[in-house]
Amino acid sequence: MTAQQQACADLEEIYRAAVAAVDPALLVGRAMDGQCPASEQVPDLIAGARRILLLAVGKAAAGMAHEIERRIGDRLADALAVITRDQRTACSAMLSPGSKIRVVASAHPVPDESSEQAAHLACEMLHGTTADDLVIVALSGGASAMFTRPAEGLTLEDKIAVNQALLKAGASIRELNIVRKHLSAVKGGRLLHHCGAARVLGLIISDVPGNDLATIGSGLTVGDWSSFGDAVSVLKRRNVWGRAPEAVRSYLERAVAGEVGAMVKTGDPILERVTNVIIGDSNLALEGAERAASGLGYHPQRWKALHGEANDAGRALAEYMCAITHERVCIIAGGEPVVTVRGGGKGGRAQQCALAMGIELSQIGRGRRIAALVAGTDGIDGPTDAAGAFASPDTVADGEGAGVSAATALTRNDSYNFYKTSGGLFVTGPTGTNVSDVFFGLVNY
């Protein structure tokens, strides 16, 4: 094995340690035992409930639901797990033959009829709950697309059109969710209206930098801090307003004028019976990565969060790594860059970031011992089968040797096909968890 191959193997080991640190069953178990921050009330809430109903939504839904059922047992009256389609086989293997968990395979990153069906079934399940009941909402990244119920007067097609336009415009997760929840009958805290008088416990794995509860999964159980005016501002800022369906523009204009029912706001009395707990986030994954890097003989060093345009983040990381002179350093970062789509290629934000980084390293890091990996902790980067991609000072040369241009691929947003041809794709399959993207860079290995 060459030094470069060993470095890539080390990067994969560090990545898998990061993912293992945010294993859904592990995180749920800690919370139900009252052992994670702010979870002290959780054991008493569970013990005091007459009946318990479970709604698990997101890319970690299968693992979260399975662990909750395993611990609660016969006290679980009903349960619904909304998972991604590519998790169906793993979820079926996970659940016991007598499981009470009903499974719905839903769509991501663009919602479809299955997303609407998931929300319909959940609201139906929650109908009739009483003050003696506890509703556990196990929420994780991906839930915004996987759980959809359009506001009155809007259609699923209206929401899909706006969602796709915002994705192509490079909207951040925060911007996406501001718009999504203001076009929804269940997001922005509105799911609580379907929970009767029951107590509600939100067990939440965050895929959002800063862990803003109102942004994760578009805040199903959280009071909303944004306004309908904010949603309009996002659409206009991203140049989507004029291309949005007429029904969406009309709805938001009426909402701004006060003609549409408001979202659940911070301080609303309905929130007095809600307890939300962040049970896992990117920082836990990065701590797991640091431990693994140290075990491999590297000196871990945190970099600021991944944010902004993927191209810019990739170049900045390349410059930072090239300035390091110490031996065996592992740079670690997490976050969520965005891609403003201008080309017709195929890729994801992690692959785009890695390609921009590789091009920069090819220019300023020639001869340096640098290897890096950018990948999604969910194992899925954009509409591809890759989690992300590797980058090094040889990225451009590898492409040239395979007959593909890195610069052209970057411009066309075609990072996936570049890496598929030249080598460097990082493929893991769905991991069953999600705390956004991670970056690991080995310098002077």
C-alpha cells in the first residue's frame, strides 16, 4: 500500500468513527437514560405516561424507532417510522416480526406523494390523544422533504416546484426551511395541533449548524421565530419569487396581510407541554473523529465550520492545509456548504467542495503530502450513490489521465462523473444517521 492509499484508508476510518459516534440507537439510549445534556426529564416523562405513541421521521428514523420500541416494549401503543426508500431493506431487518412500528418509505431530497401520505398517516395516528398520553417525535435530518402536508389552498406540486427552485438557487438549509414551514400545515410547530392534549417529547438529532430547533426538520414540535414575510424575502433574495406558482405567491401575500392562520410562535401556551432535546449533532461526530485521528497518530485540529459556497469552502481549506508545516496533522470540520447550480451535471455539495479543493491543491500544493475527504454523514451526497469524494494535489492529474477535465466538471457541476471516471468517489451506502457534512484533511502524513 502506498502512502497515499494509506492516507485514504485512514480518512475512511476517521469518517466511520465520526458516524459511529452519532449512531441513533446510542443517542436515543443515552437520552432515555437521562444521560445527555437537557435530558433529565426524559425518564420521568416516559414513566408517567399512560400510553406512548411514536412518530420517527428522517434519515435516522429506523434506528431511533427501533431503540425506542426496544426500551418501551408493550407500553408503545402505536408507532410510525418515516424512512428513506433506500433504507427499506435495512429497516425490515432491524424490526422484529411483532413490531408495532408501521414503516413508510418516503422521498428525499424532493418530496412526492409518499411524503404527503406519511404526514397524513401521522396526523391520523395522533388523533384522539389525551393529557395522559405521551407523543415521542424522533426527528432527524431529511424530515423536511420526507414529511409534507401543504397548507390549505396549496398542492404538493406547488411545494415541489418551490423546493426544487430553491435547491438549484443554492439556498441554505435555513432558507429552505423558512419557506417550507410557511407553506405547510404540520411544520413550524403546527404538528402540535394534531397531538390533542398529550405531552410531547422531541428527541432530535441535529443536521443544522448551531442546532436551531426551528430549522431541524422545519421544526415540527417547536415555536417558530420566522415570519411569512421572511419566507417572501428568501424567495425574492434567491430570485425564485417570480418563478414560484401563482398559488404560492397568493398564499404568502395573504399570510403577510394577516389573512392566514399564524404559525406556532415562541411563548405560545401549547409549548408548555412540549419538551425538546437535542440528543446528537455534528460536534459529537467531530469528537469521535478526533479520537480516531489521535489513535492513528495524527494531531487533530479543528477548522471553522463548513459554510457558504462549496467552491469557496474547498479553496479555503486547500489554502489552509498548504500553510501547515507540522507533521501528521488532521484537520477536522463539519457543516453544510451550498451549491448554486449553473451547469447540467451531476453531483452533490460534498463532491463539489472536494473537486474545488483538489483543483486548488493541484496549483498550490504540488509535491505536498495532503489527502482530504469531504462527505455527508448520511452516506448520500446530492442525487448520487456517493457519500462524497477525496481530494489531493493529484486530483487534476488523475482526471487528465482518465481523459476528463476537473475545471470543466467544476463549472458544469459535474463532480460525480469526474470522480467516477478518474477515481476518488467515496461510497458507503446510507449510514442510518445524519448530522450534515464532514471534512477531514491529513497533512504531512
